[in-house]
Amino acid sequence: MRRIITLLLAVFMLASVAAIIPAREPAPQQQVQTKEQTVYVTKTGKKYHTATCRYLAKSKIPMSLKDAKTKGYTPCSVCRPPQ
């Protein structure tokens, strides 16, 4: 009887931990470059960013990745936009 209770308790604990910790999805890798991928630049910066980068708080100017590279912008090391 004691073994059954211990086993049930272990199963219950594993189930509760599984409910708390969401299943891990693979970390998003760099997006596959498409024809017209949009990145964002700021008025004064020299980097290009993803739409959710923290450095876009004051200005957020959309631009194609191709144009950003042509104009000399380099990728942000924080948000890691496509290269």
C-alpha cells in the first residue's frame, strides 16, 4: 500500500510540474531571408533591427533588408535581425 501511495504521489508531482513548465519549442533561429524582408532603422543609428527590438523606442523606420545593407546599416547585436 505504501508503494502505491508513493507511486501516486510521484505521478502527481510530475503532472503538476509538467503543467507549470510549458513545453519548450525550439528557439527561433534567424528567419529565412525572403525577397523583401522588412527591418527597421532609427533616425540617428547605424544598425537595423527586428520590429520588437528595444532600441526602436523613439523612432522606427521600416526598410527592406536589401536597402538597409545597401545604405551601410549593420545588424543589431541585441535583437539579431536576419543578415
